[in-house]
Amino acid sequence: MCIMKDEPAEAELILHDALRLAYKSDNKKAITYTYDLMANLAFIRGQLENAEKLFKATMSHLLGGGMQQEDNAIIEISLKLATIYAAQNRQELALAGYEFCISTLEEKIEREKELSEDTLS
């Protein structure tokens, strides 16, 4: 609610409390979700270094929980990281991130086309 009401400082405080509680209860989904919210908040506030760390933590939790690299959530985070790198003039990392997103999505589209053709025949 605080994010939607444009109260980012209050949102950050609440998210830190939520993260502490998630760790205390060892709720891995809540930890990942809270990191993601914190990363997005830092991203929209222009706190790019903090957002980068939080997005990497989110991705680490997702991949550690068994999510595949081709999952849309991983692609979305990768795109945000590439955007951060581009804004920081870290061109090689930005390019690698954009290329990962594009190639992964192209592979997914190709697989979908093959599935569609198999279904039609």
C-alpha cells in the first residue's frame, strides 16, 4: 500500500520488518517475495546499486529453490539488471544481459511454435 501511495520510505521500513520476520520463520517464499519487492522499490527510486544487490539476491533464492533460468521471472530480473548496468555505463554486462533475455525468449518462442505444430498435426 505504501508503494502505491507513493510513500517509499515507509514502504522500505515495512519491507525490512517483513524480511526479518520471513527469515525468523524460515519462510523461503516470503524471503524471496520480500527481496523482490525491495529490489523493485530501490529500482523505481533510482537506487541502482542497492537494486542490483537485491535483484541478485532474489534471483539467487529463485534459482536455489529450483526455478529454471528460462522462467519468465528470471528473464524479467535479468532485464532489470541489464537496464541497471546500462544506466551505470557497464556496457559489457548490459549487453550480456540483454542478449541472455533475447536468446532465452527466442528459444521459448521456437519451442512454442514446435508444440503448436505438433498439436495441429
